[in-house]
Amino acid sequence: MDSGSVGECDDLLRTVSPHLDAVRVERVWPTGGVVRIAACTRELMVSCPDCGHESARVHSRYSRTLADVAVGGRPALIGLSVRRLFCDSPSCGRRTFAEQVEGLTVRYQRRSPLLQHLVEMAGVLLAGHGGARLLHILKVPLSRTSVLFHLMRMGLPRAATPRVLGVDDFALYADVYGTLLVDADTRLPIALWAGRDAEQLGAWLRTHPGVEVVCRDGSLTYRQGITDGAPEALQVSDRFHLWHGLSKRVSDVAAAHRSCLSAAVPESESEPAAPQPAEPSEAANTPARRHAKRLFEAVHAVSDPSRSLRAIARELGLNRRTVAKYARAASWQECVRRTPPRRPTSLDPYLEYLRQRWEEGEHTATVLHQEIVAKGYLGHLAAASRPTDRHTARATALTPPGRTVDLYHTVPAQPARHRGTPATA
């Protein structure tokens, strides 16, 4: 190979791998699916890592093997011959040191900085399994544990002091809490530690001056810590706790005035008159309503501002939450669970026809389904055989073809079971 071809190869190698420009490449050859590069360092002055004194006096040479990014779809290995030099400074305690090539070698590292950055970014973006699969495609075989190892070795970037700081606590487990600091502008976490004491928050704010606004919850501990560490900062409540407190207060007020809200709505003359509510004696004729009325009367009979809900619950043999619900209610009707109205179904237009056919003696669900399908029903057989109104609310499930199903003779409704019954009732 003539000198012109060698120069062209050197120029091409510097273009493809600019980090090799600091060394002298002696040979490049493929072997066993791997591109091997033999190189050595240049005879330059090198500074001592301890005292900074430059030296070129060689103590010895040794070889380092560095893995580099793939070339042409094949992994690359660099065999680099480096020098060990004497430090001639009399004030330095180091006698010899190994030279490092900027952009190519790092102390105790067997990968080039370019390849190491590739491994770290794969770990940051894809973590263990995903990063290992991507690196395998890039001809860098590493296990998921190795990818995670290099990820954990990376140093965290130094966070700048935010202008708006968010402070909140979080539960680590059970009753153990921690404190989390977040940059409210970038929404990135800054620091976290175990515990939620004012001293630690105040110390962090004193070492990071410049915070202008602090968003926090209603904790008095955090208020004290912010006041001690950053007295000039403006303390505000965050949006979540504002909406949470407002909605809770509105809910409490609405529940306290639930009985008088309907009276505040004016009646329109154009609207038809609403049906008169049933008399109390008629409205309380179901087991659930009678039970609710009995609990309401029992709780209000023993209620006293000087007594706690827990004491009343022990006396009546009820749950404390049940006692609290009936004690807050203005009437027993508020404690009765209301049955939601039935939603319309695609079977509604055919109910009258099904009742007529049933009275005529046709009790086979398959035949009835075929007849309403001919009339335009698009539902399935199971939907056609399900209960559709209060008269068929307890109908049995659909039976195989050829057998009849009683769609109208229903099982009488059973009274609802309740968790608590007052001991004095």
C-alpha cells in the first residue's frame, strides 16, 4: 500500500472515529466478527494527576484493551499501548503515573467514553431489560444487571435552586412518612428524605437561598420550617389542597342544609304539578324504611352534645359511622338508600307483545325471541330473557331450548339485611 492510500485511510478513520485522532493508529483488521484496532500514544508531555507537573520520562509501557462503538455492524476493540511516566517533582509523593488519552481512556475503564455514554443512555431511557435488548442490537452485549449497574453509577445532575418550591409529604409504608421537594416550574423532584420535621426543611432552605414562593399543604410543621429557613418566601396553598378543602366544605354545608334546599327552588307555573309525597305512614311501610326510621329514632333519643359518637355506638351496639350518619341526618328519609330508576333498553318496544304472547300460552323463550327478531329486535336471546320491569324483577334465568321459562310469576322480594340493629329497639 503506497503512502497516498495510507493517508487516505488515516483521514477516513479520523472522520469515522474522531476520538482516535489523539493516538497513532498502527493497524486495523477484522477477525472473528470483530474489528481490531492497534494504536499507541504519541510522545507528548503529560501532566501528573497529583501535582500537575509535566513529564515525558518513560518508566515503562503496557497494553490496554478498550471496547468501542460498533464499526460497520461489528463490535470494535482497541488495543492501546500507553506509557507509564516518572513524576520528577520533588514535592510530589507520586513516583510514577499512567497517561490518559483525553476522549479515549478513563482510569480503570474498559470502554471508550463514547461507548460508556451509549450504555448509560440506554439504561436511562429503557432500564434493564429494554436497555440490554437495544445494546444487543448495537453489538454491545450486556446483561440487564450490568446495564442497571452502570445506571446506578451515574451521578445525579446538580439541581438549581427553584423560584417556586413545592413541599409535601408521602407515605413510605404504614405510619412512616417522608418529605418531597419539587420544582413547581419544571415539575421535577429535587430532594427527598425520611421524616417530615421542620428542622430539616429549614436547614435545606438556608443552604439553598433564592426560593421566592413555597407551595405546601396545611401542615403546621412545614409552615414552621419554611418560616425558619426562608422567612422572605411567600407561602401559598397548592391547587390540590385548595380544591380539596373547598369541595369538602361545600359538601358539609350542602349536607347540613339538605332538607331546606328544595324549598329554595321556585316552582314554575308552566310545569305540571308534582305528585304529592306519600304520607309518612305509607312511606315507612317497607322493611328498609322501617329499619331506617327505628335507627334514626334510637340514635336521636340518646344523642347529647356532651356524649361522643363512640359512646353512643357502644350503647346501641352499632358501628360508629352508622351512628354518625344518623346523627347528622335531619330526618330518617335521608338515610334510606334510594333505588336508581331503571334505564331504558332495546327490549322496551316489544314488552307489550311479549306479555300478550305469554297470556296466549307461549312460554318458550327461544320462540318468543325469534318472533320479536322478525319484528326488528336486534338483541341476543339472553337479553330478551332477562327481567325487564318490576313485575319480572325476580324471573329465573334462561333455560335450554324446548323448556319453558316463567317470566311473570316472580319470587317475592326478600327484606334487605342490615348490619346493625339497635339493642334498645
